[in-house]
Amino acid sequence: MSFGIGIIGAGVMGADHARTIFRDVAGAHVAALSDIDAARAAAVGGETGARRVDTDAHVVIADPGVDAVLIASPDATHAELVLACLAAGKPVLCEKPLAATAEACLRIVAAEAALGRTLVQVGFMRRFDPAYVEMKAALDAGALGAPLVLHCVHRNVSAPVWFEAMMAITNAAVHEIDIARWLLGAEIVRAQVVRSRTARAADPILLVLETDRGPLIDIEVFVSAQYGYDVRGELVCERGTVSLAPPVATDLRHAGAQSFRFAADWRPRFADAYRLELQSWVRGLATGRYEGASARDGYAATAIAEACVRSLDTGAPVDIRLADDPQS
Amino acid sequence: MSFGIGIIGAGVMGADHARTIFRDVAGAHVAALSDIDAARAAAVGGETGARRVDTDAHVVIADPGVDAVLIASPDATHAELVLACLAAGKPVLCEKPLAATAEACLRIVAAEAALGRTLVQVGFMRRFDPAYVEMKAALDAGALGAPLVLHCVHRNVSAPVWFEAMMAITNAAVHEIDIARWLLGAEIVRAQVVRSRTARAADPILLVLETDRGPLIDIEVFVSAQYGYDVRGELVCERGTVSLAPPVATDLRHAGAQSFRFAADWRPRFADAYRLELQSWVRGLATGRYEGASARDGYAATAIAEACVRSLDTGAPVDIRLADDPQS
Amino acid sequence: MSFGIGIIGAGVMGADHARTIFRDVAGAHVAALSDIDAARAAAVGGETGARRVDTDAHVVIADPGVDAVLIASPDATHAELVLACLAAGKPVLCEKPLAATAEACLRIVAAEAALGRTLVQVGFMRRFDPAYVEMKAALDAGALGAPLVLHCVHRNVSAPVWFEAMMAITNAAVHEIDIARWLLGAEIVRAQVVRSRTARAADPILLVLETDRGPLIDIEVFVSAQYGYDVRGELVCERGTVSLAPPVATDLRHAGAQSFRFAADWRPRFADAYRLELQSWVRGLATGRYEGASARDGYAATAIAEACVRSLDTGAPVDIRLADDPQS
Amino acid sequence: MSFGIGIIGAGVMGADHARTIFRDVAGAHVAALSDIDAARAAAVGGETGARRVDTDAHVVIADPGVDAVLIASPDATHAELVLACLAAGKPVLCEKPLAATAEACLRIVAAEAALGRTLVQVGFMRRFDPAYVEMKAALDAGALGAPLVLHCVHRNVSAPVWFEAMMAITNAAVHEIDIARWLLGAEIVRAQVVRSRTARAADPILLVLETDRGPLIDIEVFVSAQYGYDVRGELVCERGTVSLAPPVATDLRHAGAQSFRFAADWRPRFADAYRLELQSWVRGLATGRYEGASARDGYAATAIAEACVRSLDTGAPVDIRLADDPQS
């Protein structure tokens, strides 16, 4: 049994996903692939064995050989495409964000609830990263006691030229927002963003988040950290802490120093997380039970990021009240 | 040439200092020692070769064999004793805090300024810790660029029963406040303390401090962290970061794990810093130039801690305006 | 396109391989499976989707749905089964050792050479371990200069009751022998085993190996190290060294120490290496080019291990002269 | 009370020792100093407060203000000067080696035994290095069980032009020989040196040592390791191991990597060991009990190094039989 996957978007993420399914995922194959750039669609589709390539995403969704859809097209297209998958009754794994606004996310949540079954998974791949999984297992094992603080650091080498300050939240910190909710099993109810008062240091920013169950979260987002792609996390509990270890396979001693290298961006750092996410999703296609982030999680992440953006703009804390969950 | 040191207070810190001077510091000896507990004074004085012991601190200050005074008596006595040393024209190393209130600190600053020469050093020993010294050297070397954020963690095993929430600031975070000012060469101008909204997690607290030059500071203070005494720091700069490495001499592989142990409290962790602080101070006695924290630094730390306590009480940010420095 | 894999042996390794192919390898499926224990064959075969299960390995080899064979049966059966695969013209991945003796290995090498094409891969999975791959890449990058010494440590928690001293070489050190040859691109020409002169310390033993190109190799094998399964390696070169970093995902701070845990045995440590080995082999089935250890490598590892066993018995160094390679 | 120290030799080590006593050691002062280079003697003596400087070592030994002598002159002069100190009845700390040959060491051992009291300490400073001290404490604590293997690595950046192969043993490995005897409480009874068979890799060499109590020792000596001064050690015991952690105060993240730097030579690496060695020796001057290496230890290290040199020359193992200890 092999599930036919339809991939929408053959940019960096879409092409990576297609190659991962083709090369490294059991029980699935790339059935169809679309991209608005026909040449790119043909190239990636050819490389990954897609039977059909097109410039129209809806052709992929409708293709009878497509059992499930993976959306990796530009953010602005996500909501409409996810709704189309729901209309077609096909499971869909949507790269984050689920939609560009919390409001649009809620429409998806409602549409899925109306169907009465889970079809949507949002691509918060960190939930499958072995280090975060081990962190959660350490917490759940109980010896550390209740969680109290989660410290997060999210650093990129450099920001693209079109980067705006708010994107440090919507593109970067949103991963920490999701992983914090998942780790802590708590909801974020208040957000405050602190930035330096000097123009020079508009980046990094600090986010301080409060949860309904008590644990605090702080996040440094530094999109132009230059030295490397670096994601850190420490979960502080009553009787101990658990931290992400640096992802190091070998240590070098050379030229006066012992060192290990950072990835240049998130792709090598989370390559295994992406593979495990896809493998888990494919397992879920058989069972109808998905381990990844739900549409509701996608809504929450977007809504909380929106609150952080308001705090960034105003400099004041913002209280957060999420819409009720129609599933609960 | 050996300087005669008069030590006031033979509790944990005073006794440690007396032993360090006796055993490990060149160019000085314990000349006299006082403690309100006569037996304790006699015991520590006998062990460290003090010629004179007394229950009256002023006897020590006045002793002609005492070239300089080290104050390690209870906090409430510091201000009065430092002023007595100034009145006697004797150099004095005062354990932190310099005085119980910013206002009292300012009186000392003024008294010293009136004398026209530096006699006061405040015992912020971290400035002599080799790891912090190396961190500052890394910053000053310039390759990392300007500092942007200083992350601090300060964890104790447990708080004494008489511990109040504000003491997490005045006893613990005050060390980070001083080291941040020293590292960054910037003044702290705004403070905010965030605590969990659940009673259970009154500890730890998070401090977010802003400086006049731009860098942000965040500090986790966790006085009942249970697992060990743990002080961490990472200085984030434009082109890289420098972190305190864990103070590890050996790694153990045993019983399923590789591990190293934490100190139970600050004394082993900062034993070398204390020794180097005292050795530096003794060198300063000969030259009149001291490398440690000044009376002004002692005032600033206390004043900023007071602002943090106000923020802890109110939950709101507090702007800080330090008194003008009479020396500058 | 999905290759049908026939698995011989449903013990620990065979079952693990079957599950990995079923769950985590793209482009292949478990077609048939045999074990002398019919119940075990049925259980593992059922779990992994095998169409056919049997107690006779030759039924698996002959099955027309079996495109390639994976041998994970007891060591003593390897040679005969590999020769049967060659006779059937089917690619075969044989768990180490290729055969119980160097002489038997040579018969396989000769049989494969007579066929004129590569069909045999030996399961030295460390060649696919990301850390060893990164070590080799660091060497090949050239900045470190020529290799001079390879230090290896191989520790198991405890030896099974049927363990004999020589098995520390044939079961454990043989992995280091293979990886050293692969890393260094050199042949081992002399071996010496040093053991303690006290009965108590028959374990660990030290192996010192010399190569034709100059680099030295030392290996500690400690089969009852108790604290955990631990494999270390450092490659010392002219201008620097590269070491395997401990495989750590998270660090724990708890109960007075910072720690990370060791695996209990080799399976979690090399789980990813096994998966990558199988995925690489499946790719090789399509191209006829295999990245793993060849039959010749399997012969060399066994012959060198035999020399080490002689040195263990005699206490003297043993010169090694491998048979000529019929392929070269 | 302050002991007057007479220092013989104002080269790198002598000057370092003089400065350490002057700046950082309690209870002692530099009383007199000699060097065959009068200008150097005057410079270092002036800097460190010596009352008397001379070009004649015997003037220092005879000086009535000299309570104890520290010998840091060229190796060839050690034996004669130590004997002169014994003749004068003055305690002496002699830099390693105690004498150029085992035979000459034995004459010192005999001369001291004839006096009936301990006057000689040999400058194997690693016994005072906090990491080695912690390693020994871990062993002595008992939880690890009996020691089985000690792995050592000794790497220098580069060898001076006058360096001969045997000096890798007599100048470098001799430190590991002493520390192994001290850690293990065992005597080395057999030595074998393995070197590469290619001219290119005459350096590094491997030493394999066997002890009377069973533990094995291996030592890599690499005098031109280029990347930094690096001393490693791991003590493998029945139930676990203890390793020297790299001496790291801060970690740098910069330019694509996380790193810490190595010292360029042994002086910064063992600066604290030298200070603690001197402080311990000065305490010993008061009590007559010395914690450092004895004359007997100095003899043993030299005799074992001589055996290693013979093995280096012949390529064969060398059995070692030390002279009986007159003290025991």
C-alpha cells in the first residue's frame, strides 16, 4: 500500500518535501505536483517520480491518484487551498502558517469541525524533532516536577531584504509559540515584546509570554545573528531543567580551538524532523489519527503571533483570548 | 611588606575571607578580627593568626596594626561601618550590599568624594571570576561587535526560611545587575519583573532590564531550583555570542549517564573569584588603585534593585534615574 | 517501484531490519521472511506485511517476489546463505560477519568475482552513521592534513554469559577494524593485543594496529563497562583532530548534576545508521552500485580479527598479509 | 611568618615561579635569586623583591635568609644542586627531572634517606591540578570500582628545533608517567613504545604501560600537534570512568561555529597547578610534610622514562625493575 501525495508548491520547502517523500518515506509516493512556475513543477516532479505536474493547484487536489495533499505554496494561498482540500474530503498537511490571519484560520477550524473528522495537519515540524520529543518525554516522566519557565532562543544568520520586524514574530517566533503550547500543555494568555530603545538594535527582540497554567515563556528572536542558525531551549521545572543539546555529530580541534559548526539555516537542523513529520503523517493517512499540530493549533499560533505583533507595535502587554474550540 | 587586614564579622563569609587571606593571599595578613559572638571571633581569629580579636568592630577599625578593613558583618551594619572606615581614612572592602538602601549608599559616595580619594571597594566578586573576565575580554576584543542582549540565570538550591520574594532581587539578582553594568559599560534605565500568575510558581521570577546604550538584559532568578547552584550567562552581540561555560573539571560516566556535578552553593563556584578579589584588593592597597566595584557601583546596584522590587510589587515597568555621580 | 526484500532470520536484528524496511524505508517492502522458529517468523512477518513466511531460508531466496535478500540469521549460517544468493543471482545484504572464517569469506569473494558483478554488501552499518560520515568528510576536506592515529573506544554494558574473550574482538572490535580501514583508506598490516596481567581485569583489552600507510590505531574494547553503551573515536591528523561527539539530544540538570544518558546497547545508538544503510542498499538495488562494505571488506575484517585473536592468545604482535583482491 | 625562598634559575620557569611566589603565595617571599645571566637575575630579582641576586647558585643556597630552595635551572644542573641543598639541610623543590639519569636520582634518594628526614619535592605540578585532584577523588570515592585503564593524550603545538624523539618521552610523557603512578597507586613494570612505520609520522608515538596491580596505561605523545596545547585523560574503572574536562571558561559562537580556545603551551593550562603546588610546598615548610612528588617518585619517573626510551629505540617491550625504596 502506497499513498499518493499531491504536492502544491515546488519552491524550497515543496521541493524538499517532494524529495523526502520520494527518497526517505515508506508507504507514500509523489503522485502529482503543481507550481505556478511550470518549468519548476516539471523539474521537481520529474526528479521525484510525479505522474502528473501542473501549474494549477486544484488539478492536484482533484487528481484521483492523490490520496492526500501537502501544501507548500506561498503563505497567502494556504487558507483557500486547505479549504479546497476539505471540500474534496482529502487529508492535507499545510506548511505553517495555516492561514495569514487568525480569522482565516478560524474559518478552516469551523469547516473541518463541520466535516466531523480530522483532515488537517499543520507543518510545525519541531514537534517531531527528536530533541524536543526527548524534552517532552523528560517533562512527562515526572521527575522534574511541574514546568515553570521555558527559555527559547531563535537565531537566523540573516534576514532577507524584504524582512519586516513583525516577521521575526510571524515567521520565526511562531515556531516557539507552537512548541511551547505543545510542551507545556498550557495556553498563552498574555504577551509582551521588548525591543531595544536604540535604532541599531531593532533586532533581536525579546518576547515574554504568560500562560493560563502558570509557566512563563521567554523568547529571543534574532534574525540577523550572523554566526549561524541556532535554536536553543531550556525547560525549567520545579526540580530540574531539560535543555536542547547543540546538534553536534563531531568535534573539531584545529587552529587553536575546539569547535563544531552551526547549520546555515533551518533545513539541515530540522531535516530529520521534516522526515519524521512526513512519515508520521503518512502513517496517519492509514489510521486517520494525526500526531502533528491540528487546525486549532494553527489558529492558536497565528492568533498569539498577532497579539505579539500588537505588543511590538505598542510596547505594551497584550491580553490574549482565543476563540472557543469547536472540538472541545 | 605585608598589609594588616582587619576583618569585621566571622560568619560564613567573614571566616572564609579570613582563611583565604591567611592561606592564599600574598602580601597581607589577618591583623584583627571582630564578631559580636566572642567565641566565634576567638575561633576564627585563632585559626587565621589574628593578633587581636574583639566583639567591637570599632576596635578593629581603630587598631593601628590594621591597614585596611574587610566588612562581612550583617547587611544592616554595612553603612555605618564603611563610614567609620572613611572617617579613619582606612581602605575598606565591604561585602555587598554597600548599604541597605540607595539613600544610605549615596551618603557613603558623598563621604568618600569629600575625602578626595578612593577608599571603598564593594565585594561584587564576580568581576574577578575568570569566566566573566574572559567574557568581557571577548567583548572588548571587538570581533563580536556591539553587545545587544545579556541573558542571565541565577539558581540556588533552596531559599532559607526567612527568605522573602524581594530578596531574590536584593540578594541574588543584584549580582547580575552589577556584572551587567560592568560587562556592558551601560546604565540600566528601566526595569520590569514578571512573575507567574499561579501561586505555586512565585519562584522563579524574570527580570527584563533596559539600558541607556541599548542592550537588553534578562535575568531568571530561581532561589529554590533544587538541583544545584547554577549561574549562567550569555552575551549576545552583533556577530556572535560568548557564554559562561559550566565550571567543570572532570566528567563522570557512571550508572547510565555522563555527568558533572553542580556546587551546592556559591562558595565553591566563586572560591577563585573571592581569592582573586582579595589578591587584587591587597595589590590596590599598595597602589591606591582598585579594580573592583566602587562605592558608586554599590549605590547603582542597590538603586536598581530597589526599582526591581517596586516592579515586583506593582507588576509594572519602573523607570530608573540614578543620582549624578559626584566623581564625574 | 518497490523492491521485494526477503529477510532471513527474525531474531533481534532481523526483526529490527524488517520493521525498519516496513516503516521507514522508501522503495522497498518485506516480501518474504524466514526463521527456524515458525512462530517468530509468523509474528514478525505479519507485523511487517510479508506475503510469505517460512522456516526455510532457501524458500525466501528462491521466492520470485524477492528481489534481494537480507541475512540476519546466526553467524554460522552466513556463508552458505550468501553463496546461495549468489547462485540465485540476487543481491544480498549480509549482517556481519560475512562468514565465520577468513577462508570462508574468500570463497564468497571468489564466487562473486566469478559472477563479474557486485551482489554482496556486508552490514557494517557504522559507515552510514552520520557522525562517522562527518568524521570522514572532515578528513577528506584536507584542512587537517594526513591521518596519523585513530583512537577508538568500544564499551558494552555487559557481556552475555556465553561470551569468550576472543568475542571482544570478533563481535565488537571488528566494527572498529572495518571503520578504521574505511576512514583511513589504509590496510592493517600488524596487530597486537595487550591485556592486563591480573585475572580481575581480563576485560578491557587494548588493540594496537599498524597500517601500511602509516597511521596507527588503538582500540579499547570493554564488554562489561556497566555504565552504558559507549562508542568513541578520535582521528588525529597532522594539523588537528576530529572526534565523534557523544550522541546527545537533551541535557538534564537534576539531583545535583548535569547529565545525558547512554543507550543500553548498540541498537538505539546506531538506529539511524541501520535505517540509512538499508535506504542506501535499496537505492543500490536500482543502480547496481552499493555504498556499503563489500565482500572483500568483509573478508579483510574477519582476517584481521583472526590475527588479533592470535595475538590475544600469544601476547605477541602478529603480522597480517591479506589475500590478493581478485577485483583489483 | 614568611619563608624566604631562594630561586635558582630565572628562565621561563624560574621567573614564573618567582612571580607566583611574589604575587600569589601566602607565607613566603623571594629572598634570593640566581641565574648564570646576571642581567636576567637582576631583572627578575628586582621585579619580585629579592634582597639578593647572584650568578652563583651556591650563594643562594648558603644565604641565611633562604629557608628553602626552588631549583629551576637547566636539567643537567639539578642533581648537583639538590645534593647541595641536602648538604645544607634546606628543603628543596626541584623542577622535573630530579636528575638527568635514574642512577643520579638514586644518589639523591640515598642522600636524603641518610639524613632521615624529607627535604626534597619534585615539581610534578599536575598532582595539584584541580582536575587531576578531582579525578583521584572520584576514584578514591569508590563508586567507580577498581581502575582498569588510564588513557592519556599529551599534545604540544610544536617541538623546538633541538627536539629529539626521545624527548617526547623524557620531557612530555614523563608527566603522564608520574600522574599515572599517583592516580593508580601502582607501579609500572613494563613499557612498550609504538611508532608509525612511515618516516612522515615519527610523531606522534604511543606508549603502552603495564602495572604491577593490573591497570594498563596508554599515552599518545604528539609534540607537533599544531592546533594547541592539549592534555587529556580518562580513567576507566570497573563501573564507570572519569575524564579530565577541557579547561573552558567561556564558549564562543562566531563565524559559523561554537568554539573554545586551547592554550598555546603548558603554562596557562597549569598556571593554577603551579600556584597550588607552591602554596602547598610553603605550607609543608612549616610542617615538614610535603604533598608533592618525593625524591623516590622523581627516581621512578626517570627510570620508567629510560625504559620507554629503550623500547622506542628497539621497538620491543622493556621490563622495568625499580631499585628498592630505602624509605620502605
